[in-house]
Amino acid sequence: MMKEIIFPGLGLNLNVNSVALNIGNINIYWYAIIIVSAFIIGVLFCKKDDGKYNIKFDNILELMIILIPISIIGARIFYVVFKLDYYIQYPENILNIRDGGLAIYGGIIGVIIPIIIYCKKKKINVLDITDYLVPYLALGQAIGRWGNFFNVEAYGSETTSIFRMGIIENGRYIEVHPTFLYESICNLIIFLILYILRNKRKYKGQITYLYLALYGIVRALIEGLRTDSLMLGNFRISQVLSIVLFIIFTIIVIFKELKYKKEKNKNRNEKIRNEI
């Protein structure tokens, strides 16, 4: 079904269809194509980093084959759990992800234990492998958000901002925050920051901790604009999780930076004493 999307402040008028193509009676959705593309691009970037932190790309590829289905299942379960009233009434839609319905936090939570088990089996430091992966997780998120654009979802409240997006909702024309766009741009910036810093890593976990802190504050702010948030009582569950992540990992980053500087100064003073 073709939908019109307007960006009045930018002078753009677009017609989009959530279905990219048809193969017989099967519809191939843009959402699926974009999610798969995000995974493929992430894997290609990982291949380019073969050997970083003494981790072989073969290990990354093997782990990704395990994590991709688990992350999708985790993301779907998280979404369904917090939309349970709807899915109790329509259980046949639980497995239908063509129109969206994947929650990034569910995917992240779902892969934690498999990563730990894999690293223990292969004798790889968990923080080394997460530092290797998280820049491309941010890139994948930046790309994946465009699936929301084609589904005309994940938008925010009404606004008069220059970036406002005009859509038809329940037969009424409204102009809203394109929160999918905000998050895509912010995730791209996070990717660029982490991509640069990955070659200047000071300690194990630095890239991982920084990703969690940066994404936490970005998601917390953007989630506050959305109208389709997953709720836990009166709270936006993703916003609560984001705030918790931001606070915890900002404290960890500050503590680690101070510890690193202290050890660096200590080593420098010892070197000076030895030279004397």
C-alpha cells in the first residue's frame, strides 16, 4: 500500500510502499530488506577489522551466525511481552515481523549469555569481542531505523519543527517528529565516534561502555518524543532502561578514565625515577 510522507520544512514530498517487491504471492518488505542489509554491512565491516584485539574474523563470523537469529527472537519477545494485551487477542500475529515490532533492547539482552558462553569456550575476553562489535551495532541501528520509515512507524508527537514529517494517521493529516530519523542520525554519529576511538582504545571495555552510555542518553531523549513506546505501567520501558544504562555506564567510563590516568601518571613517575 502506497503512503505519502511529506517533510514540509525541507520541501520533500515522498510516496513510499512498505512492500519492496512481490515474488509470486509472497511480499518482500522493505523492513526485512533493510534489517538484512544492516546485518550484511556490519559483517563486512567486521571482516575489515580481522585480527583486531587479537580476534580472528572467523570467530566473529561464527558468533554472528549464532547471534543473528537469537537477537531477532529476543527483540521480538521483548516487543510482544510489552504489547501482551494485543497479542493475547491476536496470537496469530506474534510471529509476523513484516510490519516491524523488534525492540533493540530485547535483542541486546538476548545475546548477552550466548556471547559469554562462546567467549568462555573459545578463550576470548568478552570485552575484547564486544569492543570489536559495538561500533557496527551502532551502524546497524542507524541503517535499520529506515525500516521504520517505510513502515511509517516509530514517529513522535505533533510538532512545528523544521524537520517535521507529515503523515496520515487514522484518516487525519498530522505533522510529527520523525524520531526514526533522529535516532538514525544519532546512531551514525555514535558509530563514527566509536569507529575512530577503536584504534585508540585505552582499556578493555572502553568502546562497549561508551556505546552503552551514548546510546542510553540518545534513546532516553528520543523515546520521550515517541507516541508508540512500550509501556510498563506509566513508564516508557525503553526510556527507563536507557536512563539506567546512561547513568551506570557514564559512571563506569569516568571511573575507568580516572584510573587509566592515575596508572599512566604512576608509570611515568616510575620511569622518571628509574632514569634518575
